[in-house]
Amino acid sequence: MDGAEVDRLTVDGVGSIAHLLPRSRGRCGIYELTFADGERYVGQAVDVVARFGMHRQKWHDIVEIAFRRVPRDRLDDEEREQIRRRESAGVRLRNVVHTAGRLGAAELDLILPPSEQEPRLAGDEPCPIPLALREGDADLRRRTPTSSTGCAPTPGSPTGWPA
């Protein structure tokens, strides 16, 4: 991270960073996670300690966090700028939002190789999934009454509604 004072913390195996970033110093700002494979993730948080805890539940390979304090009203702009700087430098990001495009395999690549996707995307080959309506589809799309909780009637119930 560039600019103002940045805290760089080694967090390999650490579940919480509360002891490393005291509330008295402020926890609102931009952070950059570094992963064991060298990829990074740039984010913003009003409370970076709480946000780190959420990331740690998803990603167990975080080895470092860099944190720069930023006023709340500047978070969006500063996050976008940091993402832009990292992309310009060729850094691989795990971010999905505010990036030019996610690197790595897309979910579709796991079921249909990219070489087979191209002709279909270009319109050269027909879509292998039948898009025509099947018999009975109209019944599936028919609106059913819902309760005030949004639950559909329970089939077989004398009143049609959940007990």
C-alpha cells in the first residue's frame, strides 16, 4: 500500500487482529490481504478487525494484512484507487468488485472448457441447453398465494398453510 502510515502485520495462523490494532488508534480504512500464493485482496472497512474475522472464516491462507487509516467518507474512492494501482502493477487480485476482470478459472470453465465456450459465445454453435418450454412449465410458473411471511401453501395441509 502506498501513501500515509501503513501497518503491516504478519497474520499467518492468527484468528483475530484485535490485539494488533487497538481501537484507540482507529480501525476505519483500507486494507490489503496477502495470501500464501502471492495473490492479494483489497478492501475497505469501518472496523478492519471485524472484517478480517469474516475473511479468515472464508480464507485460511492469509499471511499478511496491510492497513491504512482512511476517513469513512473516502473509503470508496481510496479502495477503487488501491485496486487500480495493484492491477496496473500486475498484482493478482482475488477481488471481484471494482476489478477489470478476475484472474483464474471461471466456474463455467470447470464444466465446459474455454475452447468449447468460444464458438457458443460467438453464436457459431447452438446452445446445448434446450430453451424451449417443456410441457408442464406453465404450471411451475403459475403464481401461488403466499402468506404474510412469504411462505407458499403447504401441499396436503387442510388449510393449505403451514401449521
